Amino acid sequence: MSKLFIGGLAWHTTDDALRQGFEPYGVVEEAIVVKDRDTNRSRGFGFVRFSSDTEADAAMDAMNNQEFDGRTIRVDKASERPARNNGGFHGRGGYNQSEGAPGNGGQRYGGNRGYGGE
């Protein structure tokens, strides 16, 4: 795989700085510093994708545990993240499902009783 995980990045490291730091090892197709979606601040890690596995391996060997932009970084092969299912809700729908919670016989909250305790 030609995509690398870069951990331990300085908070001020930019996409361009990351790209420039890894370009000596091959053709960088993508360099991204991951940012918090609410604050837009760096989360301290990123990814660099090379055009070949050979280039990625050379970059990993050369840059792992080296100082970059004022911090010692960790460089590993990136692992593919499993596909997400329905935003994490696993296709179960939402509130008040007929299956109910586990262990209550498939009944919704309160079983099949009316308000009068019947």
C-alpha cells in the first residue's frame, strides 16, 4: 500500500509542509493533515500517499522517528478503515423499534401494558 500514516505532527504543520517534507522520497499524490471538524485545528496526524509502494517504503524507512517541523514523528503504513454502516446506527432505524431492547421479549419500553397498569 502506498499510503502512510504520519503521527506526532506539530499543531502548526500544514498540508504543504507535509508534502514538501516527503517529496524527496517520491511522487506525493496526496498529503493531508487531519483537522478537527469543529475547530479546524490540526489533530496532530495526517496521511501521505505516494504513487508507488517502493516510494512509500523509502519514505517510511527514512522518516520514522525523525524530527519533522519541530517534533519527532511516527510513520507507518496506513490501514484501510472499514466502511461505515449508516453513520454507525447499523441500519436499525431509530427510537421505538418493535424489536425492543434485548431481554424484554421484543416489547417496547413498558411492555404491552396501558397507562392503567393493565
